[in-house]
Amino acid sequence: MRLKRQRLAVDGALQSALRATPVDEERESMFLPVRLERVEWRRRAGTAVVCHVHNVHIQDVRWFADIDLFTPAGEMVAALAGCCCVKKPQ
């Protein structure tokens, strides 16, 4: 069950970051995660997390960023370094 929650937290963080980043004018494109260089879990994610996206770099069809997850109270949940997603037209 814990692994499932971790996967959901990572997926939710990537989806939130992509929606908040002006990556593409046509929102019909899909971005598929292809790499996470490092994931450091500090505590379990609860029912809600806050995402802080930084070091965003967009290169052609690739989107790179680092994402930190926090509890709503501001406690660090996880650090996702070297996130990479690739644009795939639908």
C-alpha cells in the first residue's frame, strides 16, 4: 500500500507541475514521464501535498524540472530531482 501511495504522489506531482508550467499552447499534447534521477522520501505523504517546482527547463519535446513535495503544514515529504517528461501528440 505504501508503494502505491508513493507512485500516486509522484504521478500527481508531475501532472500538477506540467499543468502549472506554460509548456505548450495546445493542451492536447500528452507528456509521459521518462526519467527521475533521484527520489528522496523523508516522510509518508498524507492525503494532500503541496508541490514546489523549480529548475524548469524546456527543450524541444522534453520538459525537465526538480519537484519538492511538502505537507500543507510545510514539512518536507520528498524531493524529486531530475524529472523528465517527453511530449507525445495525441
